[in-house]
Amino acid sequence: MDNVTPLGADVYEIDTRMAGYSGITAGYLILGDRPCLVETGTSTSAPIVRDALTSLGVGPDDLATVVVTHIHLDHAGGVGDISRFYPSAEIVVHEKGARHLADPSRLMASAKMVWGDKLDVLFGTLAPTDAARIRALGDTGSIDLGNGRTLSSHYSPGHAKHHVGLLDSLSGDLYVGDAAGVYLPETGDLRPATPPPDFDLGVALDSIALFEALGPQRLLFSHYGPVSNVTETLERSAEELRIWVDLTRQARSEGLDLDHAVAMVRERTHERYAALRGDEATAEQFELLSGAPSNVAGIIHWLDRTSG
């Protein structure tokens, strides 16, 4: 299939074709003794992901585990659908996200407030998952991939309080979710993902430092794809966070409202990203993945919370 890319070590990148786009959100299949899907993509992507797994020889009873780095709808919106397609799979998520997969009503209501009419087009509806099939992770945990291979989870909030990074013991791949930001393979751009309500700069920087300390061989971004230049990429990730926070803090201290703060940060960061100087489609893709309004709103929310 043209949306499946082998990455070595029995790992396959699956383009989930979020909202019909290519290169927006990736899921990953680890095709070991106990096949494991990392990230489901959105609800509307679930049939696309199922077709990809079928093409790789994974039938309805073959998938052992589904694990999500966090419960935002671009990563976990398809969990309910995928759990129905694969009735033997255990669903693994951090304990702070588990109840929202069992009962998505609050999560969907808040997403509706943020996205409005775009919700159905971008994400669809997160269907509930049988609570008995959900395994909730604490600060660390381990997923059995078979033959002694494991996927260890490492609590990494900052982007979201229910976020984990996942390290493959065999390949050294670290699934970074959104905790290291958004990477655009076409241009090599890296941009932070700092949405409300959970963003916290100190916690986010600690998560990046934790990723560095784990000594991964490769970073697998949910947005989007593999990056082998680990140290430099994580350093850039931390630098981006600091720059966006500094600029947003400045805009806030000048009394700018959200729209004007977004405009200022956009203007001051524009030159950092080749994607924004390229064709319109790539720029639109980048903005959808890591929108300046969402990033600035998340930082302002944190500044309001921490500065009284």
C-alpha cells in the first residue's frame, strides 16, 4: 500500500491520511511476535489503518496491543473503532487518559468547543472502549512485544498531562508523540506543540531532557516520521519552546489580546520555518499540525496560571 513505509526492525509507518491529507499524522505498527499499533490516528482514519494492517498480514485476532502516546483526537480518536476491529487487542494509555477512552463524552464536548464545525471533518467521533480492555499506565510501564522485546513507557507531560513516550528495547526507537513538537520531513522544520489547557514550560523541558537521557537511536514523530539526528533534534525542540514562550510572554506583557499576540509571534517566528516560505499547501499543513493560535493560547493559559 502506498501509505505504508517500512522503517526497519519490523516497524512500519502508516500514513493515517488525517482529513484526507498525506503526511499529517502517522501510526506505527511493530510487527513482532505480539503485533502492536502505536497511535491510531483519528476516528475517520480507522478504516485506512485497518487496511494497512491487513496489507501487512495482521488479521482481526492478530493485533495484541494498541498504545497511544496521549488521548488527543489526532492520536487516539480511532481507539474505539480500532478496538472493535481487533477484539483481542489490549488498549494501553496513561492513567490520566484512561477514563476518557472508556467514556469520551467530556473529551468530545471540549473538542467541539475548540474545533466547532471542523470537528467532524478533521477528527470524527471518538467511540467508547470497553473499560475492561484498557490498561492504564503509571509513570513507567512495559508492553510485551514478544521474544523478549518490550516497549517501555515513560511519563512525559508538558504537552498534555496524559502523555507518554515509548522506547523500543530492540530498535532504540523512541515514539515521542507531541512532546518534542511537530516535525515536517519535507523541510526539516520543527515547531512546538503547546496547546491549552495542559502546557507547562518547565515540565515540557523536563520531558525533552528525559527523552535525551533515554539514549534513543531514532525519534519517531507522530507528526511526522523518523528522525535519526536525535541530540540535535531534541536541542532544537527545547529551543523552539523557549522562543515561543519568550515571544508570547512579551506580547502578553504589552497587553496584546490573543489575536494580536498570535500575529506578533507568527511574524517574529516566520523566518524560522522553511515550510512557511514554501508552497501554500505545505504551509497550510504545518499550520494545521501546530497552529500558532493554539500554541500561543496554550502558553498564555500557562502564564496566567503561573504568574497569578
